[in-house]
Amino acid sequence: MAALASLGYTNREISAKLFITVSTVEQHLTKVFRKLKVKSRTDLPVELEFELELAPPSMR
């Protein structure tokens, strides 16, 4: 999810790809931001993008 956010996907787009609610995306990203000590998706580490390549096709 954070990898998708770092690639520029909106919360709505992420929720559609993962078949979850927008609220769930928001909650998870809030936790990720807090854990990584960042304030926005543009501050997410670039290496998160590479995790997307390892994700199952349904999550790409």
C-alpha cells in the first residue's frame, strides 16, 4: 500500500486496486507515515517502489 502511495496513486485508486475502503487506506497510511516519521506520501522512501515488483499481480 505504501509503495502504491509512493508511486503517486491516490487513496481512492489504492482502495480500488486492493479491494478495501478508502478509510482503510487512510488508516494504514497514517500508521505507515507515523512509523517512518514522514508527513506525506512524497516523503516516503523511494525504496518502497521496489516492493511493488515483488507484490502479487493482483496488487500491481
